[in-house]
Amino acid sequence: MVKLLSVSMLLMLFSVPVLAQDYEDHDGMLMNHGDGHLMDMAGGMVMGQNADNLPGGCDRISETKEITVHAGHKYAEKFPGRMFAFDTQEFNFKPCTKLTVHFINEDNIRHQWMMHGLPKYLYPKGMFHLEASGPSKISGTLILPPGDKTYLVHCDIAQHMEKGMKAQLKVGKGDGDLPSIPGVTAYVVADDYKATLPELAIKAEADAAKAAKAAVAVAVTPPVKPAVKAAVPEESSITGVTVIGLAIGLLLAPLLARKFKGMSAAEVVAYVLDLFRTSFDLLVKWISTLMKMIPSKK
């Protein structure tokens, strides 16, 4: 019994460090690369850091705020179909607030807290960006612009935002809500969880049975023969002019045969051309004679 208690005590002592979550703190290791860009070799990054310069329209800092944002898989459990999430999906601050964000990544992968739509003359690329690789903490500061506006906050790692790591930050009253913010606004493409697994299995079996039945029907049904159209006699291309030409040719054929007998091909062509010339001259003379017979009007 004593031995069992001793072993149990040892296991509890050794399990304490395992149960306690250790977060690497990047804040003391970041190197300033200029333009509000801080980073270290351990996977920590801050982009758009601005703790001193007032945005246009801000005469002074309205208030100073600090928030701690947690990111991880466990925060998505309350949102069906989501994989990652922040512990907070909506933030609200006064215009011209000096805001410090302490970002804690609780997963063993990289996450970001990235805010878009900021004035580019003050924030390069128009964004403020915190990034932490693995379980770690990183902090950054910015001064919010004036006016009422809603800003997108998300993780820009591939598919992390689509899987739930998305929030909105309203300055003043904001200018509306963003779509698909988990727990805040409706999804643009809503997931359907109404059908249970047995129902889906029954539906799949019914669809398979219908497909098999349709395949059998297609195999049994004899092929439909295409309808044969009655042959329509083509319109005769023989016209009256053709008939007259053939008749004249038949009448003149014996005369031409005797006339061209013994002539070469060149002689036949010369004779025909001369015949056409003579006929043309006669036609011109005949027309000239007719023109002279017609009295002219004075």
C-alpha cells in the first residue's frame, strides 16, 4: 500500500510540468526592422506597430486599452463545422484609441491576428499584424483611426479564416456587420447538419437503387430505329430552254458533221469563229437598217 502511494505521488509530481501550459514570450526577443516591423528567429512577428503617430483626424488619444486574445482549436468547438477560432469574435473601441493586443497562440501550429483596412499612409499595406508559431505570446500596439468603421480581423494562414478564425473590430458605432463571423453573423454558405448519418445512408442506398434500375431499363429497352423519310423526287433541272437547245442540236448535227468532215480541230475552231463574226456583222447591218427606217421626230 505504501509502495502504491509512493508511486502515485511520484507520477503526480512529474505530471505537473506536463499539465501546465508553457507559452514562449516573443516580446523580449523581437528585433526592430523599421516601419513598425518587428520579428525574431522563433517565429514571432509584428507588422504595423504604431504607438506614437496619430492618424489624421485624431487630435489626441481618446483612451488607452489592452486586450488579450487567445487563438486555438478548442475555441472552435462551440461553432459546428469550424476548426479554428479566436476566443472573442467581436471587439469595440472608441475612435483614436491606443490599443495594445496581447495575442496568445494555444495550438502547435502558426496563427495570426491580422486587422485590415487601416490607412496606408500610416500602416504599410493597410494592416496591423501579429503572428506566433506554436504555443507562444506576442504583443503589438496601434492607434485606431477616427470615424465609425468595422474592420476585419482574421488569421491569414491558408483556410484558417474559412475554418472559423475570423472576427470583427468596430471603431465607434462601426459601419455594419461583416458576414460569416462565427456566433455573430450568418454564414454566407450555411452548413446543413439536419440530416443524421442513418438518413444519409438510407438516401445514398435509395439513390444507388434508382441508378441501378435506370441502367437495367436502358439495357433492356430495344434501340429505337430512326424514322425513314419517304424519298422526295428531286426537282427536274431540265428546262424548256434546254429542250429547245437539244432539238436544234439534233437538227444541225448532220449538217455540221458533213461540213466539218476532214477538218482538223484548229480548222473547225477557225471556221466557227469566222461564222460568229459574219453573223455578228449581219446583225449589226440589220439593226442599222431598222434604225434608218424609223422616222426621226423634229
